[in-house]
Amino acid sequence: MLHGYRKKSLSTSGALAAFSVGFGTLRNDWSVFGVVLLVFYFTGSKLTKYKAERKKQLEEEYLECGQRTASQVYSNALIGTILSVIHQYYYGDGNLSGSCLLSDQGSRFIFYMYLGIYATCNGDTWASELGILNEGWPILITTFKKVPPGTNGGISPLGLLASILGGLLIGISATISLILTNSCQGHPEIILIASVAGLIGSLIDSLLGATVQITKYNEKLHKVARHDDKDSKVVSGYDLLNNNQINMISSLITGLLTAFVCELIY
């Protein structure tokens, strides 16, 4: 919390929200839950600062280092925190039969849902922070027409690759954590699952962004605008949901898909 506040990656409300998220998640006996959360937070914070000057030129309301609010923190981490608390209550280290948290069906379902949620959050964060730097304008996922960088629902080769890599890192971190705690051996599929979830989650987020979230472009400043003015025009979407709501919905959908598909396969 203090690290994020000092580095300006969190606002005051965001720092308080991050404290509650961290407290709820890190209390889980299985360290993999905390590891995944910390990897998401630290990598996302670093990428927000990457090429900051160029991002400032492309987005009208770009904030230095991110300065995420409580709403932004909870939209990404609230569901994951709830899952971690539920898992701890039912499957804490002393309550789980067997040495691996994947040995019990309920524990396994919660873990894969948690994995899918953070793979989505990390993949979407990486896609947003790196995809905006793609050479050339992205295309809108619904029409495949070129749109300004920063447009909700815009996809690019760099952004898609970044979403896979963001999920990949979550999968690698989770796998290493499970191996080091000697709780689960021989589950390399976690890395593939998280990589795919990162991509799918980012695409779901983009589809929602292109349809139920409005994007406006300031033609005078040549930047994506977040408010009404005479120089802005609608590029895509309808003003039904905001970015935080879409982040939560897309991560929840992907988390549930990940858990159900993994149950069917494994």
C-alpha cells in the first residue's frame, strides 16, 4: 500500500483499497494466491510508467504513474480477494485433504477461477499499457476499422501479444509458487491455461469496450477524450458501462469460463 502511494501508482483511496485487498488475500495459507496478486500489482505498476510521455500524448486524461483509485483497485481485485477468503475458510492448509490444493474439486475450481481472473486482469493491463504503443493505429474488434490509439475495443498485434504474455507470467508465477511450497508438482498446464485466459479475457474486455463503453476523440488535441467538449466526437460504443465495470465483468466471465473448462478437461 505505502509502496504504491509513494510511487503514485495508487491514489489515497486506491492505497486504502489495496491494503484491504492485500490483507484479505495474503491471509490465505496457500502462498500462490498472494504471489499472483503481487505479480499483477508490481508488473502493472511498472508498465503504467513505461513510455509515459508518449502515452500522455495519446490520452487526454492520462495520469502520471496511474494513480489508481479504490474503484479501479476493486474492479480488478475484489472478486479475487473474495475467492481467496472463501478458499481459506474451506480449504486452509489444515483443512484440505491431500498435499495439493488441486486435489479437491472445490479447491481446484476456486483456484482456476482465481487464476483466470488475474490472468485476465494482467493480460488486459499489459495489452492496454503496451498495445497503445503499437506502430500504426489499432482496429476496432467489432468492425475491424482503424481507430485512434487508446480507443476502447481497439486491438493490435502488440496488444494481443502483450495479453498472452501477461497471462503467461501469471501462470509461471503460480506454477513456481506451487512447486516451491511442495504442494503441487507436475502441473505445467497451469501456464498454458493462464496464457489462454489472458488472451480470451482481453478479447472479452475489448468486445465490451467497443459496444457498451463510449469512446470519444478530441480532433483538436488528437487524443482520446474522456469528457464532452466541442472538439470531441464519438468513435465507438454506447455510454452504458465505465471502464471499471467492464474490467470486473470481463474478469468474472473469464474466471468462470476458466474454472468450468478446466473441470471438464481435468
